[in-house]
Amino acid sequence: MTATQFVFLLTGAVTLGAALLVVLSPRLVHAALWLILSLAGTAVLFVLLEASFLAVVQVAIYIDAIAILIIIVIMLTRRVMIRGEAQITRNWWLGAISALIFLGGLLVLLNMMPITAIDTPPTIADTNQLLEDLGRSLVDVDRFILPFEVASILLLAALIGSIMIAWPLSTRAEGEGDQ
Amino acid sequence: MDQILGDPFGWFNQLLRSLLEGWGLSPGFTSFVLNLLGAFVMGLGVLLLTLLLIWAERKIVARIQDRLGPNRVGPFGILQTVADLVKLVTKELIVPVGADLGPYNLAPLLAVMSVVGLWAVVPLAPRLLGADINVGVLYVVSIGAISTLSILLAGISSNNKYAILGAFRTVAQMVSYAVPLVLALIVPTLLAGSMGMVEIVEEQRSIWFLVIAPVAALIFFISSIAEVGRAPFDLLEAESELVAGFHIEYSGLRFGMFFVAEFLHAFTISALTATLFLGGWQGPGAAEYPLLGLFYFGIKTALVYFVVIWIRGSFPRIRIDQMNQLNWKLITPLALVSLMVTAVVEKLVVDMGLIRIGVHLGANLLLLAITLWALRAYARAVRRRVEDPMGSQT
């Protein structure tokens, strides 16, 4: 077993374990923390595949923005610190059966895929070139500029919406109240 | 001797490697052990440097405030930090009732980890750095924002309303100032053509990026001071308002870790400013003799750190609404405009050399002049409104 395989197995185990604990944790804050660990495990997997940009973007977007947002939202709900009810409901067998069917379907699909060499991940020749290609593809007329612009409009709409929601119910002639 | 001076770090690496392989280890395992050793030495060195940094800060702030600073323990009070550390270590670790033990213990670790992890990508000398990744700038942003997470965890898990208030304020400040930080970080990326820190330092061979983009350097500097939570943005530790902010319930060495993380973070952003805008290890003769490059890097970082301490000793604390206004009304638009100006000038001026530098500098100074004029007009309007509240209201 090479070092890469060992690290991959360890990371995979940690990611899967953390993902399981997200669902099983009785406290919401703990569930959010296990989610962060799972996302960090995914970032390590990206590093193993030599996709450095994706790994760093994964940490920057998921852990530093989305996870913090999740924790803040959890804090804004009441009764957060109290241990919740039992995490296993009455119809757990239904969930178990559907999960097993899903797993079976995935295994069948993966068996049908042609896999030639499974030893090492394909080494990417020039990551700088890939990064530049990614940047160019986002603004290329033939490629991804339309989704890029639509995403920016969506973000702008979300920003304006949040400002509108957070705007204080203003009273007249109060001045700006700043400084 | 010439080879040692020309490439001291490579020579040392070769020495250790031949030693370990002579003991019978396989080459792959030797690489692993050497990498581990390098990471350990870097982390340890940076943390031990904090002792000196805290002493320097206390002395300089004391002199600005017309007093002496620590001068009893050891010559010039150098061992004062050691004494404080011993005190912190021997204090009782009090855990509040009802605190969530997982995040409570994890938060100081994350705070220190995020700061020490930043040192992995800073190029200290021509061939001396932790990891040469080609997305170094983005790595700085992402790892630096883990400290935001740690503060949030610390505040939430402390079972204390003041801690939660302090944590939310802190997170609001850090998330707000991350926006102009990233925008200002794009400018050296643009000028160097790559996100890797090594390439950014190499591109400053002829001229520092501070000369080409002073507005971006200033915005980066101010935003990083706000990100760290140093004065004048230290409303997180405003004793008169929040007792102690998010780390009220931390005592002993856990508080010590937050303490160390804050001071080290201030030094780390000085190192980043020196790397991105002041040319890192560049200097006369640094390319041939890497030790000279290390020396230049140290001097530049110390200079920026001195400015950070100077700012701490000079300005009053900013209120939270002033901080928000400053960020969203001034610094973020300025960062956006500076980025656009730099991009446009970089594309329009095809000449390399003095003309390009002159046009960049001129555009930036024009931007600064317009900003100052706009600020003055705004201040005049506010002053007029304060003096005449009823007259001009329509």
C-alpha cells in the first residue's frame, strides 16, 4: 500500500464517518461541526487528485462561508443547545431499504463503467495551464460566459433581496443618524 | 563554500537527506520525514517568534504612550513574555457550566492552526518556503478565514450572552472586511499573472507592486488589520462594552492560544504585505545569496509590523457602525474601482518599463485624489447637517 493510498483511505473514512455523524448528532451545532470536517475531508481528496484550485476553493467557499452561515442560522433558532429527541424515528426500516436499493443501483452502474487503470490518479501535466484555461472558459463566448453572467445576476438579486429584508422600517425625517 | 552560500537551503536539505538515507531509510520515507521535520520547525519557529513579537509590541506601544514598558524581567524586559507564559500555563483551566466541550476546546486550536498554516506559503527566501502551490493567494484567503470560524465557535460554545454577542460582532467584522481583502489581493495576482506567491515575488524583480498599485496595497493593509482585529478595529475586545468579547470564558492556556494567535496573525499579515507588495525577499544581491534574501524579508516584515503597532498606539477605537460604514461605503467601492483601473491600465499600456509604471502610479494617485475630495465633501455635508439640523431638512 503506497502512502497515497493510505492517505486516501484515511481521508475517505474520516469523511464518511463525519457525514454519518452529521445525521446522527443530537445537537445541531455538533452536526454543523461534523459537516465542516466532512467538507475538509473532501478538500483533502481534491488535493490528492492534484486539483489544488478546487481544494482551496472548496475550503474558501464551503468552510469559510457556507459553514459559518449554517452555524449563524442555527444560532438564530431557539432551543439550540438542548439535546434533541432520539435521532432514529419509527420508520427507520423504510429508510434502510431505500438506502440499500440506492447502494445496489450505484454498484451496478459502477460495474458497468469501463475502468482501465485504477492504480494511480492521472497526473495533471500543467496545473497553471489548467487554471488559465478555467479562467478563459468562464469568459469565452463559445463556452461558459452565459452561465457565468446568469450566476452573477443571481448573486446580485440575492444581495439586493437581503438588503431589502434587512432594511429598517424607516421613520420619516429622522435624518440619517450616521456619524 | 561557494555552493553553500549560493544555495544554503538545498545544501542543508541534501545533507539531511544523505544522513537519513545512510541510516537505511527508503527515499520516499526520507522525503516524508524531511517534510514533517520542515513543517515542525516552521511551526515551532513561528510560535517561538511570538514571544519576541509580544515584547516588541509592548515596548513600542509604551514608548508611543510616553512610558517605559516592561523593563524588570531580564535585560530590557525581554523575558517578560516568558513570565507571562508561565503564568498562563499555571493558571487553572476553568470551564463554565453548560459549555459545549467539543467546540469549546476546538476553538483555540483552530485559531492557532489558521495562523500558523498561513506561513506555509510565504516565500522566506529564494528557495525556502513551505509549499510552492500555484494558488497561494487563494490559500491565504481560505485558511485565514478559518480563524473566523474559530471565533464563532468560541463565542457559541461558551454559554455566555456576552460571548455570543462578541462572537457575532467579530464574525460580522471579519466577513465584511474579507471582501475588500480579496479584491485587493486580486491586484498583485493581475500584475504578476499568477496566484502563486513565488511567482508574485519573482515578478517584483524590477519594481515593487507598492509603486504600481499603492491604493490596492493600502486597502489590503487596512483590511488585514480589520481581519485580525487589531486596533483601531479591536472592538472585539472592548472592555467597556463587552467585557472581553468572545474569549470571556477562556482562562489559562486556552486564552493564551487566542492571545498568541492574535499577535502572530498581526505579524503574519505584515509578512504577507511585505511579500505581495514590498517584494518579499527581493533586494540587491538576493538572487545569488539566498541568506541575503531572508534578511531583506525580515527587514521588510519588521517595518510593516512597526507600522501596525504604530497605528495601534495612535488611533482611537472605531465604533461598530463606523466600521461598517467605512467598509461598505468607502473601502469596498475603492477596492473595486482600483481593481478595474489596474486591469484597464494593464491592458491599455503595452509598453514595459517606466511608462507603464508611470501610468499606473498616475492613475492610482488620481484615484486617491478623487477619494479624498469625495471624503472632504461628505465630511462638509455631515458637518453642515450637524450644525444646522432643522434648517435644511426638507
